[in-house]
Amino acid sequence: AAPDRVSPSHASPLVRAALVPPDALLRHHTADGDYIDYYAIDVAGMFSLADFMYAFYSAPAFRPERWLLATLGRLPCADDALEALIRGHTQRFAAWTLLARDHRQALLAAGRTRSWFMVIPACGTDPASPGSRADATADTTAAANRPPAPRPQPPRRTGTTLLFGSAVIARRDGGLGWGFHALLGFHRLYSRALLASAARTLSPAATHAA
């Protein structure tokens, strides 16, 4: 399982395959035979689940899909529909229905597909900053001849790990279908692109009110 704390001072700006906490909602709404993937990215700043979901569905990479769903599917994809979902006023947005949610994660369904969002707050110190172990030097002779001086407090850095996962539920016969296998490569690239776009949208922005 992924740790609940990460070091944002060494945060990678790249999307990576994720190790998922054992309490992830997607774990409890899937079964053997289903396809599941998870991705993560670290961003500077503290952001809520509402921030993440709003950034994800309003990011540039997702806009073409929203346009298709609104134009061809005639589904509610406007910003006010997204706001209503995030604020808990509705369980529907576009093609998705909210299955479960807590203060850090949410799980949505659209047919046999599942979309999962989670935020993990992180705070840490720069190991090369004054007062950290990387900065310390040993001088036992001098230390023996003077009282210990208070160590300066290292600067604290804050960040958030954004996790996005998806699943395809197996058919009753246990298979996933030829269409799934044909589009799997695109799906993985698209998932990474969506998460990266959400992070770029979110990181410089002010917190979106929940």
C-alpha cells in the first residue's frame, strides 16, 4: 500500500503507476477478472478532493470528451452540473454516477467503467536544508566544550498526491471484450494525459471551494 505521507521536496512532476492504499474505494467495488489501473502525480500546494475533481473534469485534456458527451450524448456537462456533483447536490455528472465518496476519495461509474479519485496530503522538510541530517556535521570536541545551541527549524514544504484510477468490470461470461483489448493502449495513455492535465490546471490555482 502507498504511504499516507510523501516527500514533496522530491516530488516528481511526472505521472507514475501508483501503489494504492488498502482503503481505496476502487478496491472494494471490483472483483477478480476486472481490469484496474492506478496513476499518481505530486503537486505543490494543499488541495482537496473537490479541487482535484473540478480540475480533472475542467482541464484542457478532458474538454473534447465533455464536448462530445454534451453534443452527441446530450448529457449534462456544464460547469454548474460539475459544481452540483462536487458539492454533493447531485450524484450525476455527464455519463457518470457517484457510487461512493468520503473526504479524500470518490468513485464514479459509467456503464461497466469506474473512475476513482483520491487526494493524499503530504508535508515534509528539505533534507538539504539547515537543521536536517544532510546538513549536520560532527564536531565532538567542540560540542563537549559548549552547551548545545537550539537548532534552526527546517523549512516545511507542503504538497498533495493526486491519484486517479479506472476499472472495467468484466462481463457475465468473465471476459472484457475485444474492444477493451483493442483500446487498452490508448486508455493508458489517455488516463496519464488526463491526470497530468488536471495537475497542471490545479497546481497554480487557488483552492476551489468545496
